[in-house]
Amino acid sequence: MSQYTCLLLIINPALRDASAITHAGALAKASGASLHIAALAKPVEILALLEGDVRDRARESYLEDHHHWLEAQVKSLHALGLNVTTQVAWATDIKRDILDYVSEMQPDLLIKQVQHESALRRAFFTPLDWQLLRECPIPVYLVGGRDHALPRIVVAAVDVSDIQQANSELNARIIDQAINLALQCNAELHMLYACDMSALYMGDMGGMALSNLSKELASNEEKRFLELAKRYGVPSDRHHFVSGNPVAVLSQFAKEHQVDVIVMGRVQYRGIEKLLGSTTEHILYQVPCSVLAV
């Protein structure tokens, strides 16, 4: 049985990019889910300079043009027998509008194209994708990278450094999402843990760059990871314990293994950590693939 029955896709109609529609349609087909596409258009400043009826007609014409484009894009999905509905609307507060759609529709998954932002802009403004990762109450599928409509290789990115129950439960949700996605898409499932050894270094302890304690900690983490992989029946050639910074490790692994989707956990941050962003948030701009955040 599929884990998805209702999918919500958010697009920016002004970009006229149908790649996210292709991905969402393929996932709806594979899972048998219904698909609602909401095209949220930002207000066009020049229209505000017009007066009265002229402005209203221009606004209606603008939305109607986007509606015709969207209907042309989903025609092939209707031909496949998919249950696809569409809507084109103005969005003055796009994050709030998206969260309202999620609250009203209660979909199983929010799908959206990755919106790349420069490092300079991220220093002053929190990207919309980051805001959704932090505030959306359902899994978020951010489409990027590979050309495959359906994923062929899915990676569950887990973290075994924290043995608290909350982290164990998050790992379980990540793996369950990855397994179900791989099953319904007939994709290859991998599990990966990036062990950040820099956090284990003790500094110079009598000339020893790496203490015996740090070696023991790394060994314990690898043992916990192997136990987790065994528990879920992941074959030895498909679970990967790699030392290094998680963002760098995942990015390199995704490139070398032509990964289509990385399934990761979302962590709620406050204060300075919220400003700096999480591993999952920074991954969006580094990996050549989609990210499913749980």
C-alpha cells in the first residue's frame, strides 16, 4: 500500500518551468495519489500603477495566461488517468499561503522546486525553502538535480551520533520514508551516515592528534550504524559509513553514485543556530539531486 494518497505541488508560474510538474506527476502515477497543483503568482508591481477597471482586467488577464499554460502542462497527466486539479492565485505572503494550503488540504507530501539563493542573499534573508523546512508540518520534497521523473537511487541519510529516543525515532521516520519511496518507485535503496570526526578531535594531547577516546567514539558510532542497517535489512553493499563533514560527504556521494533523492531529517533550531541553518538546509545548494525532508 502506498504511503501517499494526496500530493500538493507548489510552483511559480512566472518561471514557466515544468520539471517539478513532471516529477510530481510521475510520483502520483507510481503511488496512485491525487495531485493538486497550486501556481502562486507574486504581485506584478507595474500593475499597481494602473487605475481601476484597467488594473483589474490586467490582473485577470495575467492570471488567465498562467492558467492556460498550466492546463497545457497537465494535459498529458490527465491522459494517463491521473486525478490532477489546478489552481492559479495571487500570493502576497507566499510562505503563509503555502502553509495555509497544507493546513486546508492535509496532503501527505509538499512538493516544490528547489529555489537556489546566493550565499550573500542567505546572509540577509532566510530562503523560502528553509522557512518551509522549519515550519511545514508534513514531509517536504524539494525537487532538484537529476532528469529522472521517478527516482532510481534513494539514500536514507541517518545520524547515529545521538542515542536519545527522539533521534532514534527520527532515524526510523527517515528510513521508513526512504523504504516506502524506493518501493513504490522501484528504486535502489541505500543508507548513509556521515561521521564528522572533527567533532571528536580532542586537540593536542601530549602530541596525539587523535585521542584513543575519539577512536573509540567513532568505532561505537560505526557499530550503531551497522546495527541500524541490519535491523532494516539493508545489504552490506548499500550501507555506507563515511567520515567527513555531512554536507561534503552527501554532496560527493550523490555525485559519484548518481543519487536521485536524499531522505533527511529536519531539526528545529532557535537563536544563532536558526540563522546559520541546518545540515539539511545547506544540502539543498550542494547536492545534484532532490531532497525529501522528514
